[in-house]
Amino acid sequence: MRKILAIDAGGTSSRAVLLDMTGACGGFGRAGAGNPTAVGIASAVDALGLAVERALGGAASPSAADSFVVVALAGAATPPFLSLLEARLTHLGLHGNIVIEPDLLGTFSSGTSGQHGYAMIAGTGAIAARVSDGRIHTVRGGTGWLLGDTGSGFWIGQQIARAVVASLDGLGPSTALTPLLLKATGIERTGALRRGRSEELSQLMQELYSLRPVELARFAPLAFEAGEHGDVESGTAQDVVASDILEVAASGIARVLAAAVESDAERDVEPDVEPDVDGCVVLGGSVLAAGLARAPDIFLHRLRAAAGGSELVMVQDGVVGAAVLALRHLGREVDVEFHRRLTREVDRVRSPAVCE
Amino acid sequence: MRKILAIDAGGTSSRAVLLDMTGACGGFGRAGAGNPTAVGIASAVDALGLAVERALGGAASPSAADSFVVVALAGAATPPFLSLLEARLTHLGLHGNIVIEPDLLGTFSSGTSGQHGYAMIAGTGAIAARVSDGRIHTVRGGTGWLLGDTGSGFWIGQQIARAVVASLDGLGPSTALTPLLLKATGIERTGALRRGRSEELSQLMQELYSLRPVELARFAPLAFEAGEHGDVESGTAQDVVASDILEVAASGIARVLAAAVESDAERDVEPDVEPDVDGCVVLGGSVLAAGLARAPDIFLHRLRAAAGGSELVMVQDGVVGAAVLALRHLGREVDVEFHRRLTREVDRVRSPAVCE
């Protein structure tokens, strides 16, 4: 039987599922970041290879097997990346076609069997798209850490770092983020001063400037933590600095989504495109997941307003969508009922008891 | 006669002046960035060597000369930098002592003969200090492009880039900064679309991500240009986006200055420090120069409020201050009258007709 591998290659982690044409899943695997633009080609291929190996479990065979692989990829599929990925998959006994799809389409197809609507991912970056006839039609956001992506994981992490640095430097208010960030970077508070500045400030600067800028994204969860638990030192119920960061983040993310939704207005100059009034908005990525779960009062109403009446669907990742795309490439029709069954099936093999 | 060289090594350019113990100046030289932390050791030493060579003019001699060199330095004076600088100066016939002083002290001593007060530099970065007994006592700001320095040249340049990217991406308002930045980066407006986004946006992103982040500082002057001339396309008198950037920049800079001034409040725990009620605030750096000259309605009242009643003095650079520090190191007393004469003397040799 033909081996179908559906892979979701994200900026933080990657997932692979093994399935057949009936949508029955035979294995699931997780590994690290699979975005070649963010982590480099070799590192991304290592992660994707590992996820596939885990999904294949004992099913890997050195003999040639008829296979079909779809990768829903964050980042650019350059020729060197594709060559290296093909070599790695061949090594795992997979000799068939490899099809690369945008990660936004994997996310979209994880949330709906529809072919029209919107997808938004807010993880390390923040990007949204209008999906039309099953393809990405218009993209908004995703302009990267230096030039855009307000509200992304990098942006939140940087705002946390800037707020703590300002506070230690006497330029900003006290915040519950300070002890959280110092703990996360392993710096002890000594209270010592040098030229009237805290020793911790020098240490923190040294620590944070030694990272690649985008790595500041790893501190984004602290904003939700401080937002929930407040400032123990000052005894307030909620940390204002952290809440402010999350408010601006939610607004920035909502603005990108709104721009993708509003791009429909351009349709009157594209008469060949059908209106898709019933398309839903599929949301993915770690910041949106944390935002809706841990700070719904900040995120939900902004996203609803941006969606302009369309239904919001949050997905865990894009692996179900990658499977949908694979089956459609092979001629299988995926309707609402089949999509529901496939999602349940992926959830079954995804559970740690079965695959890890 | 002993050769005294006073050097101001800044992040954008460097200056050197040749003088004697009477304060008479024999030559002046300019060259590129002399901040070894920002541009690298070799490049910084090249610039400083060139500035000195130009200041010496025909006065350089291969024979050993008794010399004394003071460098008011932006960035860190690491041992490798000092070795390389010493070798370069020896090569230029200067065999005496080299003393490194903080650039903030050079700026301060350019503006006053006093020994107490405050200095602030807003150029590529933004940093302020309290000066006490002729030494830097407390530093605020200067935490760098990623973690602080709101209002610095980098910060303004990045805000310009983000505003233009947002505008081209349909996420932000139209702004006069767009044609200015596209012109500055050599990108033509074609109006062509790809996935519903302008071709210019892709080209601009490619162009800006190819720079080192701090190089975005080079676009800071566009904010003043747009603020002055407004948005020709929309016909408004002043560009709101550019004005907003400058308002936040001025507030950020003023906050750093205010924190340095407020650090005086810590003095009650330092009984050995005399209050310096009559110290002035000396301002330097390209952003403060442009702010006070081209957007005084935005900058002046904020800086006045931050200075808390102290007099504001804007200086062109720190080269007069470096000369003051050199003469004081050699035992010369520098009072108000001598300082005034020295400033005139440096201005005389500084004029292009005399030295370049």
C-alpha cells in the first residue's frame, strides 16, 4: 500500500503523520524546528527526517516503497533544501513525490474542509492569508522581526526584554516580568550598583545580546505568566506592563488578520474569483494558542472584530491540513465528514501513549 | 613643544585637533566612525589614524616627538583596540601617553568648563549621564538597539522602515516616508502586485534585511524631511506618521535625560557628593542636533522639562571637550574664559577653508 506522509514544518517544532488513502493513520512523530529559513537547511532537514522516522516507527524499510509526501512548510523551499530533504527521505525508504505547500495552507486545511476563507499564524512571526479555491490568494504580514510582525512571539519577547531593561535602568515602571526574566536567564539579583546602575542590568544585556535576535521569542510565555499572576512585589492582581504588551500584541495580530479579510474588497477588480461568504478563519501558532487560552479577554474580541463575522477555528498545528492536502493531491475528495474523521484519527495517533 | 592631540571618536564620524598648552590649535582632521564596538577595531583605528594624520597636516614627523593624546571614545576600549591604536599613533610619530575618556565626558566638557552637570548623546544610540567632580557618576540609557535606546537614530530609522513596510502591506496609513525611503534605497514604484502585495514591498524587505540592523540609523533624517515637507500625495501640510515617530523619539530621549537628572535623588545615600545645582545639561549627537534645529516644537519643551531647570547647551561634537580633558590631565586649569577661547580656536581650525 502506498505510504502517505503528511508533514507540518513549523518554526518551533515539526510533526509528521503516516496515513493511507482511507485516512487511517499508522504513526505520528514530533521533532524540532523545521523552518529552513529560520534554523538553516541542515537543521530543518534533520528535524523533518526525525519526525518522519518517528511516524514510520517500525514501518520503515530499506526497500523502495511507493510514497507520497506533502510538507506544509514555514520558510522558503530553496533547491538546496529540497535536495537535502529528498536525500533524507530516500534514506528512510521513501522514493515517491515530495510536494511543498505553504504552512498557511496546512493550518487552513487543519481547521476546515472548505476551500475558501482565511488562515492566520501567530508564532515566532505573524502572517495571515486569504484562501481562495484551495490556494493562498493574498498574504498580509509576515514581514519579519525587524520590519513588522507586531504581536509575534519575537515581538512579545523583545517587548518583555525592553521593559525589564528599562525598569532596571530607572526608565520604566517596576514589573513582575523582571524576576521572571532574570530567573529564565539564570541571573541572580544582588542589588549591587556600578555607575549607579544595577549589576543585573549589565549581566542581562550581555546574556540577551549573545542570542540571535529572533531567539527572544522564547521569552514570550512570560507575558502570559506575569499577566495571570500579577506583580508579587507590588501586590497587584495583574501586571500592567505585561498586560499592555499583550494588548498591543493582540491589536497587531488582529490588524494583520483584518487586512487579509479586507483584501476581499480588491475582488471587484478580479471578476474570476467567487465570493466566499461562508469561509471560516483558521488560527494557528503558539501566540494565538496562548492568547486564546490564557488571555481570552485580551485576544478574543479583537480577533472576532477582525474576522468580520466569519467563524473562528483554532487548530493545534497544520498536520491534519498537510494530510488533507496530500489526499486531495492524490484525488481523494475531502468533505466535512471525512475531515472530522481524519482529525479524530490524527488525534488518536498523536496521543503520547501511542507514538512516543 | 609637546604635541597634544584631542580626539573625539564617535559612532558616525571622528574628529581630531592638534593643540598646545596655551590652547592654540595647529590643525584639525575629520574621518569616519571611530567606535570600535560598532564598526570593529581595525576600522575604528583606521578612522582615528586618518583624523590624526589630517590634524597633523605637514607637522607629522618620523622622529620621536613628545606627545599626549586623549580620546573621548564611544564604545569599549578593549586591550586589542588600545594596542592597535598605539601602534598607529607611534607610526605617525606620536610616542607619548594615550588616555581614553568616555565620549559622554568629551561631550560634557565641550559645552562647559564646569565639573558638575549632565551630558546626553542621542546619535545612533541614546545615553545620558550625571557628571560629578569631572567624572561620569551615573549612566542611564545606552542599552543598545535591541533592548533600549528609544529615540536613537537606529530607533527612528527602524520606525520609518516599519511604517513604510506596514503601509505597503495594507496594515498602516499612507505616509510621505514611503517615497522618501524607496528613493533612498533605489527602489522604483511599479504598482505591480504579487499575491496581492506590492512588488516594492518584497524589494524593500530584501534590501533592508541585507543591512546590519544598526545601519537602519542612516534613514533617520527622512523623519525630519517628511515632518517638514508633509505628504505631497495626500496634500497635508505635515506627515502624521513621521511626526508621531519624532514625538515618541523625543519622549524617549527626554526620559533617559530625566532619569539621569533624577538619579540625583540617590545622593542622600552618598554624603560625599556635593550638590551641583548650577550644572548645565550638555546635549550632543546627530538626533539631538536635528531635533533641536529641524523639529524644535517637538524636542525643546520635552528636553527642558527633563532638564528640570538646568541650562541646555547643544554642542557640535566632543572634540573641544577632549581638548579640555587633555589640558586638565596636563595640569592646565580650564575656566570659563579659557573654555570660550579654546572653543573659538577649535572652530577656527575646524572651518573647511583652513584644514580640508
